[in-house]
Amino acid sequence: TKTDSTAELALVIVAAGSSTRFNAGGKERIKKEYLPLDTEETADGTKGGTVLSAAAKIFLRAKDFSTLAIAYPSSPDKEQQQENEKAAREALFSDDFFSSPTAQKTETIFVPGGETRQKSVKNALEEISRRTAETGRERIVFIHDGARPFLKAQTIEDTLEAALEYGAAVPGLQPTDTQKERDEDGFIRKHLVRSALSAVQTPQVFHAAILRSAYNAAMFEGFVGTDDSSLVERIGG
């Protein structure tokens, strides 16, 4: 069924992995999401920022989001957990766009991630639901990787339109390389037709109720998917 076009929009940016890259000096290691991306002043007057802030602000510039949830690395050590949250905050707010009136319309929250990407997203979804339950409005949830800062605004528009129509949407690209299916021994068993294949990317966009059902079913059954859409596919969402 078609979702109400006035649905409230929420955004989850996943940056809870432990991936690191050397900085320019080669001495300190830093999460790739926290790397400086562009310190020059941009056309809209903002400056500074990181890979993470760039990944988030393209959404806030494109549409009105009620909530932005940043999933950052979790730690069993309380002090380390605080340091992890501090690092995520600094990476986002180093970009002065997030002090602008446009960004201030969106509530930004920071959520400890989990051992897997799937658990990180679930933690963020639960926190968003807890904070916005009283509004009573339908919600559309965008899920995007914090290490992907070069998203086009048109992709946001297209996936939102499709999610409003069908309840779920993901962007995909047709592979350019020839694709083969192999068996467990490494022998090629089937030639796959590229025109029938898609390499799925983010943002992945869902009606909140569908996404919650998919995550609850996956948790109950102990299923771990490769992305959010694989969970939704299992419940026929």
C-alpha cells in the first residue's frame, strides 16, 4: 500500500565499524568516516567537515528530516564508550553546516552500535522509535553508510518516491564485469546475465513498520543478512 507522502523522515548513518586509515602524517590511526574531507569553504558558505558529516548533510540539504541517528562504535569500557561518542560528535559537528538553521531543524542523536552492522542499525531504530513514538505519524527510515559521502541528491529523491509508493526501495547499479556463479569447489556453474543483476548500495529506504518487522523477525530467528533489504525480503515486505 502507498505510504502517506507527509510521512516523517528519519535517517540512520552507520559509522559503528572499527575500520581505520592512516592520517597524512602516518603516525595516528583514524576511522575513515572521521577523516577530513574538505577544509575549503563550500558554495553554500559552510566549511570544514569530514567524510561522516558530508555523508549526513546531503540528506538534510535535500529533505526535511525529523531525526538523524549516528551509530558509533560501542565498547564495554565506559570511558572508551564516552571517547567513542565524543569522536563521533566531533567528526559530525566539525562541519559548521550542523550549526546552520537547516541542520538545527533535525534532532541529532548518537547511538552506540553493536557487534555487527545489523545490530547497530537495530539499536538506532529502537532509539528513534522511543523518541518519536508520541508523534503518531508514519515514518520513512533512510539507512546510509557513513563512509559514503558522495551521494547524489537525486538518489535521495528517487528512493524516497519509490519507498512512498512500495514501502521499500534500494538503489542499485548494473555490474560492468561479467558475472559467474561458482560452486563450493570453485568451479563455474552458471553464467549470469548482467542486465538482470544489480549491485545494491545505500541509502536503503523503508516504511518504519516494515523495517521493524524485518529486524524483529531476524532477531527471533537468528538470521544475519548482508544488508537491510535482505531482512525485508525474508518477510515479504
